[in-house]
Amino acid sequence: MGQSILSSPRFHNEEAAYAYIEAQVWPQGRPVCPHCGGQERIGKMNGKSTRIGMYKCYTCKKPFTVKMGTIFEDSHLPLRIWLQAISLICSSKKGCSANQLHRTLGVTLKTAWFLGHRIREAMREGDLSPFGANGGTVEVDETFIGQEEGIPKKQGYAHKRKVLSLINRESGEARSMVIDDLKAKTIVPILEENIAHEARVLTDEAGQYKHLNEHFSEHGWVSHGIGEYVSSKDPSIHTNTVEGFFSIFKRGMKGIYQHCKKHHLHRYLAEFDFRYSKRIARGVDDTQRAEKLLQGVKGKRLTYQTTDRQAGSLM
């Protein structure tokens, strides 16, 4: 029988946790001073009263740890607990709620809620290179999740929150964003920013996509309204891949998280995009997924105030 991933020393020993994170955050594991950017004149501080993981840069004369300038900065939570939370969220296909983190890790609900949002912030990727380069295929579709505040519920979708998602068929990556409406003047500029002009774009028959052939090399569509989900003329024309992504996203949001304010929705989308883009089908296992998350923690510090104190009860 294989060994449990949670038996690894980094989940139980603070020094091992620091060493593991340092290896992921710093190039080749060499310390980098967050104050001056120096790498040459750095030494590890080993005094009896020195905190674990403390280094000193002898260029700028300032101490630092790997936590500075990352999602871990100013956190009083041990790094081994952080790593346990990261492992739980990265390995759970549909997410891990604040209540679950609270019970599993033995932290307060407030801490678990904030912890989850910091981890989701690290999942937000900075690579905005266009999908569909070199004539690749990109599926595009929109979905609805939750209700807009202040808009009465009625027929149609005006009262619902709107999400637009793109799936790059060649790379298997997902990219999602919150949008305010489904008008062509809103959606087309977003698609132009995120999809290469030489791409082949596939959608359903919705009116906002009607003139996409003017912006991309090819536009194929299926008519869901008449029950067509795969084109009879070309079986490669469909939006089933992005619909499958929405299925995972909605089961996670409704079954695991249940409640989400609109100004947090972009982080939840980043979480589902991250896990989908780095899934086992693409050769990324749970450990590798967590390592890729750690490589994205720099420059993404998040304070409790910026996540909105009033939303603290929404998981």
C-alpha cells in the first residue's frame, strides 16, 4: 500500500515546511532578498532565539523570510498548516469549504475563510497569452451562477450573475471571468483580448457571437435551441468541453461553497480554472498541482480588509 501524502514531514514539521516552500518560491532554492533583490550576500540566521527560516541580506543589512511579499506575509498560522490547507484545496476536485478547513485544520472559521481566499489569490495566473495561437480551437460559452444583488428575480437571466469561460482545446486550459451582461459589445472585446485572431472559435447560436467570423479566422457553432449539441456536418464543432467545465464549477459552487458574493466570484473562478488547467488528465498530480500553486504565491499578498469584513460569513 502506498504512503499517504499527508505523512510527509512538511505537513508536520515547521522547518521542513519552510524548506519545502523555499525550494518552490526561490529559483534553484537560493534565497532572494525581498528588500533589495540581492542573492549573493545572504546568510541564514541560526541563533537560539532566531525564528525558523530567518535570513539576513548583508547587502541591505535587513532580515527576511520566504513569507515576505507572498500570500503568507504577516500570517501567524504555521506554514505546515498552510501546506495542509493548500493540499486539501488543490486535491479536492470541487473545492474545500471554509467550514471543512475549520474542522480539519483546527483553526477558527474566520481564519479558514481568509486562508481559502489567500490560496485562491495564488491560483490567479498572470499568463494572459491568447488561446488558440497557430490556428488552435477555442470553445466559448457563458453560464449563470447566483443572483445579482438589488435586481428582482424574474423570467430570463437579467437577475443572474454571468460568467464567461474559454477552453483551449489544444492545451486543455480554462480561463473564466465575471461579466456584467451578454451584449456583443461587452463580450467581443474580451474574446479579442484572450483569443488569437488566427484561432478557430466554437460557440452556441447566441446572438452575441453572430459576427465572430469578422474577428477570427473561423467561427463554428451549434444550435442548442433545436437540440443540436454536435454539428452533423463537422463532429469537431461543439461546446461540450466548456459545458463539462461548467458542470464541475456549478457542482462545486452549489454543493461545496453554497454562498458567494459577487466581488469574490473572480477568485472562485480562478480556483476552478487552476485545478481544471492542471488536472491529472494533463499529467499534473495533486503534489505537482500544489507545487505549481506555491510558485505563484509571490506578489499576491491579500489582507483581510481587502477581502471585505462584511463577507466573512460567506464561504
